[in-house]
Amino acid sequence: MQKIIIALGLAAAFGGSALASEKCNVAMADWKPREALQNKLEGEGWKVRSIKTEDGCYEAYAINAEGKKVEAYFDPQTLQSVDMKIED
């Protein structure tokens, strides 16, 4: 009985990561270049500090047009925002 409980616990712990989906699900061949995202954001008045890849998305660290620090995720194909955290 104890072995079954341990096995179920391990399956739950490691199986969950296999089920976790990425925020963006776009084939790499369909990604626009990082420079396109940077140009878009700078055109909106953002000061881009860095852009990297995270969870299948572009993740941008920037200062937005209102002067607040932003950590934002963008779909790499459409460059549309999919998630954003703004520091106060």
C-alpha cells in the first residue's frame, strides 16, 4: 500500500510538469525576429532593457510609456501581449 501511495505522489509531482502548457505555442519557423518586437515596443514609447525567450513566448523587460517597470510576454508570431506584470 505504501508503495502505491509513493508511486502516486511521484506521478503527481512529475506528471504535472508534463501537462503544463506553454503560454505561446508557435512553431519556430513562424516567429518574427526579436528586433520586430523591440521596434514595436519602442514605437509605443517603451524603453526595452532586454528580450528573451520564456514559455514559448518573447519575454520583454522594459520601462513602459508611463515610466513603470514591466515584465511582459508576447506571442512571437503576432507580437501581441499574452501576459504582463507591472511593478508599482
